Amino acid sequence: MTLRRFWPAFGLTVLLSISQAFAATSGDQTVSPDAAPAAEKSVEAKIREETAQALKTWFEGDAAGAEKIFARLTKDGCKNPVPYQALALILSDRHERYDEVAALYSRHKVLSGGGGADYRAALGIIKKYADKGSPQALVLLARVTGWGLNGSINFYRSMLLLRRAADGGYDQAQRELGLLYEDGSGVEKNPRRAAELYRRAANQGDAFAMKYLAVLALNGSLKEMNVKDAIVLLERADAAGLPEARLILAQLYHKGVAVKKNAHRALEWYTKAAESGSAEAMNALAHIYEDGEGVKKSPELALKWYREAAARGSHEALFRLGVLYYTGTLVKADHAEAFRCFKEAADYGNIAAWYNVGFLLKTGDGVKQDLKEAKTWFERAAGTGSSRAQLNLGVMYANGEGVKEDFEEARFWFELAKLCGNPDAAQGIDYTTKKMDAAAIDRAQRRADTVYKRLKKRMIRE
């Protein structure tokens, strides 16, 4: 990448800090119904019809009949997210097969990111049975409302729906309502009220509630519970087969929090959690085997667990695989595969991947060059404070690469990159100084100052 002929090159981001903040997942790219082939539309419509029938069957009391339909749809790999969540709720009602529940929610997370069209198609039947008092319909509608799958997020409305089902004794509603009280979403934050709701659900056998109650205790939010009580709850959840409980136990032994640090025990729990479906545990195991942390280094096992985690939608694993393929670490270098991994990670909301996708599109490395698309990804990354993305935007405007040459716009991006801590921005500032009058320079600087202050405030909040 050159600014005329002397601008230095800026490569990929290859390291991702553990503390890196990630945006909400955006899921798989999906073809809009209008653009889809007629045959695909027909399949989509049929799946929606079957889903609606299964929901009706479920809400009218035949969970076994509904389960058969949802199980077939999910086994066939349908792209409608509703059957995955519905089947997860049905299995959770029976307090069993939590490994399958974890896998279903992972797939749901991927599919629901493409938009809420499938939920909006099912909304009428869900609302109808929620109004009739079906606890399952109430929880499903509360999630659709609280997660914004019907077009907008409304935590207060979600809380009212959950309260109605929770007051009727439904354990999954009690647990979900507890989460709102713990987070202060739609209600005043109240950890003790959250704990009370978690206990009610846990006493009915809900393993997720056991885990949430244990985490409250470990965080010191409950004076009446100590670390031993929390461990007992996590072990109960483990006995029920909950992968997330196993992951937490692994993290406690790994970091020496609440228990004596023990790498061997941590590895055992990470393995158990990964084998039961935890993508986060898979990613942790991959790092352990790649780095040889307490074990012999194993590129094969590292790649296995990165790929397993990536298949379950882990943007961290996808990003790391992108780095490995780009640099030829553990695998043969393959820049096309690196781009695919970075792009998928970016679609899931991985901020570092946003920059890498932009860079590879700009340079045509591993993918056909597309300056317009590169600019889109750079702008997205720049808005999070990425000085490298800001710098690249400055270069594009200074050189007229994919955009109309605009030195004032270039200067704005260089000034912003400098404020965000990139020392290389000085070269762009020096270059554009020769091309601009004092008034244009002043406008660019003042604009950069304003945007930087806004960025800084947002970073502090996060």
C-alpha cells in the first residue's frame, strides 16, 4: 500500500487481546427472500409452515409430537432459527441432554443473526398462545421481545411476560426473569431478587439456574452463600450435564479463583466441557495445546479444537484460524482460507477481523480486490477506534483509491489515527499539509477532535 510512492505498508492484525470488546454477533449471511430462487423460497415456506404446526402442537400440550418435528428440522440443517430454540426449550423442560441444548443454542445464535424474518413469521401463533397463558409461549415471546428478534428490543415488555410465566411456577421463566434482575434490564437491578428466582428454578432441577446462582455467589453478591456452596451448585449442574458449569469449574482451576490453581484439573474440566459442546472450552483447549500450557504442545489438537469451536460459531476461534492460515503457523499458508475465516469472524462481530477483512480486500490478498467493500470494513473498524483502519482510510482518500481524491477527508482520518495513538499518522499529516490550505486543515483537525472525544466516551462506558 503506497501513498504516492513513499507510504509504508500496514499488515494484518494477528493478535487479539483477551480483553478485546466484541460487538453483538451478526450471524450467517443470508440471501433475501426476494433474491432467492423459487425452489429455495418454496423450501423456506414449507419449513415455516412445519414450524408453525409444531409450535401449535407444543403449546397445546403435545411436547413429544412437537419435539419430533423440531428434531427432524434441526437434524436436516434447516436455516430457520425457531426450531433450534424451541427444541432447546423442550429438552430443558425435561432437565436433560444439556449437551444437545448447548449445541442447539449455538446454532440458533448463528442463524438468528441474519435477521428476525422467521420469528416475525411465527409471531402470530406465539402471541396467540402467550395470550392464552402457555408458559412456553410466554418465554419464547419474552425472548423474541428481549432479544429484538421482532424488530426492536423491549426489556420491560419481556419482563412482564416472564413474570406471568414465573408466577405460574415455570422454572425456565423464573431463571430468565432472574437474569433481568441480575443485569437490571427492564427492572431495577436486584441481585438478591435474582438469586431468589434462580433458587426457585434450581430447586425444580434447572441446571442453568444452578450455574447462575453459583456465579452470583462466586462474585460475592450473596452474603449467605460461600465459595463451597457455589462449587456444590456447579457440581450439581455438571451432574445434570451442563457444559457451561464444566467450563466455569475449568476456569476456576485454571486461574486459581476460589480454589487452588491446578492445571491438570483445569485441563480435565476444559476437556469435559468441550466434549459436551462448549465452544468457549474448545477455544481454551486449542490455546492450551498451541502454547503447551501445562501440556505437551500439539498442533493437531490445537487445530482440532479451533475448528470444532469455529464450527459452533466462535468468532475468537475463527479469527485465530485466520491468523494461522495467513502466517502458515501449524498449517500450510493459505490466504484464501485466511480471508474466509476472517470474513466469518467479522460477520460474527469480531472487531479485529473487521480490519483484516478490509485490508485483504484492499490489497487483493486471498480474495479479489474490492476497494469499495474494503472501505466499508475499514469504516466499521475505524468507528471502534482502530487507528490502523483510520490510517488506511486516510491513504485511500489521499490516493483516490476506490474513492474520489479528497485531502481534507484524508487529513481527518490521519488526525484521528494520531489521536488514537498511531505514530505513522504523522507521515500522512505531513503529506496532506502540502496539499491543503489552513482553513481546510483546521476543519479536519476540529472534526477529528470531536469524533475522538465521542470515541473516548464510548470506550470508557464499555
